[in-house]
Amino acid sequence: MTAFSISSIGTGVVNLVLSLVPLLLILLAIGRPITWAFLFVPIPILCLTAFALGVSLILSTVAVYFPDVKDMYQIIIQAWMYLTPIVYPADILPERYKFWLLHLNPMYYLISMFRAPIYDGVLPSLNVLIPGGLISFAVLVVGWIYFARQADDFAYHV
């Protein structure tokens, strides 16, 4: 079952890398300069891959015991997208919600790691890079350990 999670994540990474080509073309077409900071993009891709693999291992393990998780996941992901400043700037959030919607949201750090080199042309700050990297690899380790401990029991619940 680990192979399914890894192949799914691998497909997503290939799609992400291939989508960077049109993004670069669009940035050039609108006159946005491409800086050396763009070479940093593989680091956020690695962090995002680790985070996604950890989440997929946790969810696939939970889905063995609770099949409805697959359906709820789609709803949760949709809500999570709107709670993360992806299509809107983080500056428009009221101060009282910034802690809950930004600093406790792991996707905020991952999105910021991509946004800094691609749109701003600078390296992400350590305030974004360190928590994003730590969260990503912590989720991967937790997912891997949880999956490995439960894997022997899967055959009894399918």
C-alpha cells in the first residue's frame, strides 16, 4: 500500500515540475524578472512532497478502518484551501485570525516557500523555511511510523 502513496505523490511531483514551464513562460510574458532565487524551488518541492506523503500515509491508514474518510477528505481539502492564503494575500486577514489561519496552518509555510522565489524573486525567510521544513518532515515521520505500525493489521479490516 505504500507503493500506491508513493506513486501518487510521484505523479503529483512530475505534474508540479512540468507546470513550472508554463509558469515561467507566463512570468516572462508579463515582464516579471526571473531571479536566481528561482533555483531554490526544488527545496519547497521536497518539503511539499514530504508533507503530502506523510498525510497520504496517515489518511490511507485511517481509511482502512473508516472508509468514509475518502469522501470527507475532499471536503476538508476544499475548506483548507480557502483557509490558506493561496488566492488572496495574507495581509487582508484581520490580526485576530492571523495566528489561527497562518501560523497554525502548515500549508501557509509551504505556499510561502513557493511564493517567495517565484513571485517575489527572493529566498524565503527563515521564519517560513524552518517551520515549513520541520512540519513537513515531522508529518512524514509520523505518517511513516503510523502506517508501519498498522500495516500488519490491514488484511483483517479490508
